[in-house]
Amino acid sequence: MRRLVSRKKALTLVKELDAFPKVPESYVETTASGGTVSLIAFTAMALLAFLEFFVYRDTWMQYEYEVDKDFSSKLRINIDITVAMRCQFVGADVLDLAETMVASDGLHYEPVTFDLSPQQRLWHRTLLMIQDRLREEHSLQDVIFKTVLKGSPTALPPREDSPSQSPAACRIHGHLYVNKVAGNFHITVGKAIPHPRGHAHLAALVSHDTYNFSHRIDHLSFGEEIPGIINPLDGTEKVCTDHNQMFQYFITIVPTKLNTYQISADTNQYSVTERERVINHAVGSHGVSGIFMKYDISSLMVKVTEQHMPLWRFLVRLCGIIGGIFSTTGMIHGMVGFLVDVVCCRFKLGVYKPREMGLLDDHVKNEAQAPPLEATENHTH
């Protein structure tokens, strides 16, 4: 019995703490204006909840910076360059900061035609358009990071027709592993030969009239090669105006760890500054004709991580949308109803009376102010 009484007391106490009292339906009055406001509110709730779901599904890239402590590993250079000279006249190799010559066994020399086919030219123009947009809209890089495996490969597609003339250009493609220090990758006249006092190319047997370092960089990247990633020099095409001409690219490499829902990879980004000039010793423009890519490695590493909105935050935002719209529309409806009631009450109290009602009130007032008839008759007698 005591337990039953204690349970009833606890239930009564809980009922007294109810913050959501129920109103009987017989006391609730529905109006057309309230139904209209409710319909607008429910439509807004559904629309904003639908848009919030798309925000929940979307992801963004988070960038973090830290010191790169990995100095013992090798750096991979991925190369695909076409030079407008025959393969027997050019040589490519790497010389690092310690004057160490890196063997170019991983590079392949393939005789090709420098001019592109119509399909390849269309691909090249599309790539240049993407590069222009990337320079203007840096946020597009996040889209590329998130869709690395969905994008098509950035390599030049194979030629769909047979060239009518013999190949007069050389495609140098492959990869090299170099020390993780600053270096110089270059393509110049003659094959590289070992020399006890330095670095040399066998260029004495090549005529200056055959020099033509017009080139097209179809791909140049550092680190693990990821399909779909577009690098700053991809699609670059340069045409010589003189036989003796030097092209220089100053590259700063930034180690990058990429972690997305599609892929996790250790790669590198880079920025580049270009310069070209004609070699003319008579006017003091000294140097060697060729293509020189001088690279340096940054001491900072970038960690790019794809982030997603957690479920609890989505639910909180969804509750905020529903509760905020419900409360706001309720306040607006109450305020409008209050103003309408004020206007209607003033109308009923006589502030805005019709013309006929005003005339009737004047007639009643005049009758009330007239003297009594008996008092007038006595005054006459």
C-alpha cells in the first residue's frame, strides 16, 4: 500500500514538472490565417531541411602544416616531355646540389612527331583551359583532390592517325629517383658523359642549325603519381624563336600528405616560375641552350585531409531549423493578429464610424439638450 502511495506521489510530482501541457481540442480554435502560416512554415522547414542534407553530405579539405622530418627517403620525378629535336641529339639527366649525377636509366627516348593530331590538340586546349581556371579559382584544387580517382588520366592520349612525315621530335618519359635535396633536371644537346671534374654533354658533333628546344610538357610531377591530379606545368608548350635559346623553370616542391575518402598518398605539390632567353655571347647573354628545371624542396609539409560534418552536428542544425522557423512564424502570426485586433477594436469603439452612425448620434444629442415641455407652458401662463 505504501509503495502504491509513493508511486502516485512520484507520478504527481512528474506531472507537475510537465513543460508541455496538453490543451483539449475543444479549446483550440483554428483559423484560415493560422493554417496559411502553418503551410508556409512547413514548406520552409522541408526546403531548408532538404538543403541541409546536401550540406551534410558535402565534404571539405582541411590543410595543416608541419615540419618535414623525412630527409632520408628518395624523391621520385615523373617526366613526360616532347622536344622538337631528334633523340640522338639530346640528353636528359639530373645533377643535385652535392654535384651528384643521377643515372637516367628510368627515362625512355621515343621518336615522335611534335605536331599534335586533332584529337590530341583538343585535349591539350582543354587542359590549358583547366589550368587557367585553377590559377584564377584556387578553391578548384579542393575539387580535384576529392575526385582524384574519378577524373581521367592527365597523360596525353595516343595519336589516332598515322603521321605523314618521319618523326623529327623526341618524347622523353619515365621517372627518376633522386636525393631529397635541391637539384637541376635538364635536357640539352648531346648525351651526358661521366667526367672526373664535373658534368658534361657530348655536343661537339651536333650542328647549331639543328638546335630547336621547342618543347611541350605533357606531365611533370614529384612523388607518387596520382591519376586525375593536374600539376602546374602540365600542358605547357614553348616554341623557340632562335636556335640558341634557354628555358628555365624554378620549382619549389612542397611535400604533401593527401588523405581523402578515395585515396591516401604521399605526394608533392609545387609552384613554378618561368624564364626564357636567347643565348648570345656577343651581348653578354651567356649560358647553354636547353631546358633547365631547377627544383628546391620546402622544409614544411602540408597535410590535406577530407573532413565531413558529424551526424550529431547535422541533427543539432536540423533541430535549430525546425524550432527556429516554428517559433519565428508563431511570433509573426501573433504580432499580425494583435495588430489586426487593435485596428478592429478601434473601429468598433467609434474611432472609425460610418457617416450614418454619426448623424444619428447628433440627432440623439440634440433631443437630450432640448428643455422640458411642461416648464415652457407654465412660463407662458
